Amino acid sequence: SSTPPPTNQMAVSNAALAHAVAAGSAEYAPREMGMAREKMVRANLALASKNNDAALDLAQQAQLDAQLAESKTETAKARKSADALDEASRVLREEMSRKAK
């Protein structure tokens, strides 16, 4: 193949995976993280066997999966924060109504 080894994309994809893991995606988006990791393994295998086209495609897909995982993680964390805030205001309202009686 005339495609050069996609070392730059491999690095970008590995960084995206590391970033998603640091954000907590293994907990909040395990399916997407599993897909990203699996594609990265396949990208590395393709790179090792000089199949640069496949390595590039898989690395790009892995990056997208990792970014999706991170996005889902941020959404889940925001939802969790909103729920906690709702609960805190509910408790505060109950306290205030008790004190008003």
C-alpha cells in the first residue's frame, strides 16, 4: 500500500483513549471504550503487518469511539450532578416547610 505508516494518527488515537479513560469512560461508557480499545489493538496489528490503510482506518475509528465514550461520560456526570442538586433542593424545601409550621 502507498499509505505511509499512520504513526501520527496512532498517537492521536492513543491519546484520545487515555483522555477518555482519565475522564472515567471505563465506568460510564464501557461498551464504547471496549470498542475503542479493540480497534486500537487491531490497528496496532495492522501496522505491525504493514497494512497501513487498515491501520489508519482502525485508528481513526478508535479515536471516534473514544471521543464518543468521553462525551457520554460527561453527559452521565452532568446528569448525576443535576440529580444531586435536585435532591439537595428537595431536602432544603422540606426543612424550610417544617420550620415554617
